[in-house]
Amino acid sequence: MSFVETRYEHVVLDENSIPTISGTTMKVIELVAERLAYGWSPEELHFQHPYLSLGQIHSALAYYWDHQEELEQNLEQRLKYVDQMQGSQPSPLAARLRSQGLR
């Protein structure tokens, strides 16, 4: 896997130009999604992900703030995809319940 350095010390772009926290497999968008969903501070993100340093977290958040529109569009696309997948494929449990007339 090849990476391209950015001007953010702890953020690299993978071969698909996806910003990733260097030395990890965590994408910046994943950390941002948690921050947006739960309102977590950098310290809480560090508590939840102790393998990340506060420097890595702050660098990822700085990258987010400088690329906010682009990353939020990406997040919106991901959420739409999840909604489509959930709507098009009922869970096996839901299908079983329907077949038994329980749902």
C-alpha cells in the first residue's frame, strides 16, 4: 500500500486518495463521523481509541476543518449507501419473522 504525505503531520492519503491517520488503518472520515455523531472531544476520541495519540487526533480534525465540505459530502454519500443497502436487503431475522407472520 502506498501513501502520499500531506501537510498534516499525522495524515496521509492512501492509494485511493482517502485521508488516513498515519500508522493506522483509520480513515479521517471515521474519526470525524464519531465526533459528529457523539459530540466527542479530542480527549474522548483518545479515550475511545487509545492507540491514537492526541497529536494524530488533532491533526485529523485539522484536516477535516480544512476540507470540511469535501468530507461531509463523502459522509453523506456513505450514509445514503447504507440507507440503500438497508432498504434493499432485509435482514435474515426480519425475513424469517415476516415468513412466520410475526412482523
